[in-house]
Amino acid sequence: MWTADWWWKTQASFPLLENGSTVVPVIPGSDKTMLSTLSGDKSAWPVYLSIGNLSKAKRRSVKSNGLILIGLLPRCPNGPKTHTIKIEYQESMAKILRPLEEPAKSGIKVLCADGRTRHVYPRIASFLADYPEQYNITGVKYGWCPHCEIDPD
């Protein structure tokens, strides 16, 4: 993101950015976690959110609050069909991120760290996920690459 190519292209996609307006790259992420250490059978998907305006060091630092918890998706009991899990995961993520739809179109006024109020446009820039979450998000067959169309055989 900080290479500027993505940022400049995204900024250019807004025809009427007023002085002081900017794009805020939104970075959601999810990683399945175990909730029970005794039996090990309780798990969930916490959903986190960060912004690309923060440096990677700040985003990853535990004390900086650069990554916030915005939702917790429970694991389906007794494992329904894999296809059902993918659909539920995708629909849940859509509901969690839905509040960003209107601000992404019309922008929102935000008080920034320097004390100035800016008109910002949040845009989902990437999604932090390891392979199982990428598999649920993209809907590809397990064992296949979620990024390309190459047959695993």
C-alpha cells in the first residue's frame, strides 16, 4: 500500500476529492482461533480491522491499538456441509463490513491525529487471512489455490 501506486490509482478514481480529502485503506482480517484450552473443541473466527494509513509496525504492535476486534463469528456446531460454511462465512463478513458501504461512496468527516478534520473515503484494500480463511472467502475447492486457476494435479 505504501508503495503509492495503489494509493494514487485509488485517489484518482474519485472525481471530486476536495482539499483535505483522502482515501483510508481499510484492512479487515480473520483467523480461526481456539476458545477452549481444556477440551480444544470450541473455536471461532475473530474479525479484526485496521487501516492502511498506519505503518506496519504500528498495526502489528499490541500496545498501539492498530488492530481492533469488530466481530466474532462462531463455528457452526457439528460441521454442516463445507459449502454451507463458506456461504455463512461470506454472508457474515458482508454484514460486518456493510457499515462501510455508504461512507465509501459519500465519505465521512473524521478528526485526525493532527487535530484537523478531514473528509475520508474508506476503501477495502486487502484482507488479512491465512489459507483456511482464503478458502472460505473465495469459495474454491479445499486444496486448490485461491489466487490462481491451476489444477492441483
